[in-house]
Amino acid sequence: MKQSGVIIGTFRHLGQEDKDRLKVDLISTEALKTSEIEGEMLDRASLQSSIRRHFGLLQTDNRRSQPGEEGIAEMMVNLYRTFDEPLTHEMLFSWHRMLTNGRRDLKDIGCYRTHEEAMQVVSGPIVQPKVHFEAPPSDQMNAQMDAMITWFNGSRHLPALTRAGIAHLYFVSIHPFEDGNGRIGRAIAEKAIAQSIGQPTLTALAYQIEKRRNAYYDELEAANKRNEITQWLLYFAKLILEAQKTTEARIQFLIEKTKLYDRLRGRLNERQEKVLERIFREGPEGFTGGVSAENYVSIAKTSRATATRDLAELVELGAFVKTGKLKGTRYWLSCNPISS
């Protein structure tokens, strides 16, 4: 877990305000992505407002969050705060209640599933569905989860990547809840990583999974069909290492963003500030293909002539780097330049 040391070391060089901003940014991104993996789309701004509120930070905007956003925010903050506590049935039940905040379509909330019908993951038409996976029956949930929790709490001696991979696969193979198993399973993997490094984790695991969601489901399905899980562990370890690199890049990006804003304070007009903030929201990857004059017009709600002047000023101030010519002209953040 050498990369974790790099992340922790870099994080320690930030001021408290920047640490809080980064914490909220990374946790909100994970909350968004772990939900997107399950097909649920959340609002980033209200989610971040909810996360700040749960952390007791003062920079809240009193934005009203939807139940789904409030629930995943509460769960992610709880995961961050209780990373070193043992895993328990009560902790899992609490996470499930948070995740299902506002749901009316589930029978079992805050407890393991009890329905008699098989718990299956299927696809395809109703008349001829393809069964990808069938979990143990509901009447085995207490015994299965007793064993899983006992294993998890007694496995801290294992290598970090191995433990996180087994923990995630073990939990989702049992599939103990009526819904929310994927999100809770990824939280358990994050908990395992955090316990191994002795710090609340800021690993962008769900972010990496969502980028190649189909591969994730294919690997899970393959691992669920056999006792040999070496391939799964190799896949999951690579995923975590990629996630840590992403996290390190986001930390460096925030540091450079802070430096840029400090240098440009009082020198930007409202349109330029609005566009910069919108671009920074895209993270280190930035706008695909760079920012065009048309992008600027759309975001700033201004004329083409004004956009051209504003962009030229941003280049002169060192906020943007310009590449290309005529219709191929594109602008990139100078704190994260990408050549054409």
C-alpha cells in the first residue's frame, strides 16, 4: 500500500479548509459513483451540502437534499468516521437504513432479507431471463452473516488488497439485503482498506468501478461461480491501485486549483469565475476535448464576442492554455494542461 503513504503525505500538506474541501469532494464523488453503478443518478451540489452538514462544517448552503442523497451522504460520512470500529450486524443495519432513506418499495429495511423467493441477479426478457447469480436463501442470512462478520473482524492480518477483495466478494455473494448490497459491499471494501492503512480512506474505488462497470459485473459473476478467486483478487487489487492513483491526482489537482485561485483573486469577472468553477467541477480530466468558445458562451450565457475577450484575458492571466487555431481552438486549465 505504498501509494496510500503518498496520498496521506500529500494530504497532510494541505491547510484545514483545503482538507475539508478535498474530503467533501472525494466522498461526494464516491457517493455519486457508487450510486451510478446501481443506476441511481444524484445531484452533486445537494449531496455535497448534505456531506458538509453531516461533518458539521460551516460552509453549508442550506440546500435541500433528496432522501437518496441524504441517505448515501450519511452512510459515507459514517463509514469515514467509524473506519476502525469492528464490523457488526448493527452497523450494517444502520447503513442499510441510511441507504434506503425514503424508500417505500422494500419489505425489509434495516435487517437482512426474509422473502422466500430466490434472490437472483437476472437480465434479459421476462419470458426467458438469464440468471447471472443466485444468492443463498433468506433463512440462511443470519448464519451466513455471522460467519462473514467473524471472518472480517479476524482477518486484519491479511494483506490489504487481498482482504478488501475477499471482503467485497464475500458480502455480495451472500447478498443479505433486499437492496443496496453493491453499495454496502463497496463500503466494506473501503473499510478494509482504511483499517489496513490506519486512516479513513479517500480511495476513489467506486469512481474506478463505474468507469468500467460491465467489466466489474463480469468479474463478479465469474468469481461467484467457482471457489478459485485468484483472478478476482488480481482484478480487484489492480482496481484499488488505480483508484489510489486517481485520488492522488485529485489531491494534486486541488492544490494547483487553490494556487491558481489565490493568484487570480480579484482579477476575474463574474463570467470568468462562473466558467472556471464549472470546469473545475469536471476534475483532473477536464472537459473532453478541451473548452471551446461555444462552451464558454453556453456556460457564461454571454455573446461570442464577449466570450472571445474573456478567454483571451484568461490566457493572458495564465489561467488557461490555448491550443489549436480557428474552429479547432481549445482552452485547457493551466494547472492541468493537456496538449492537443
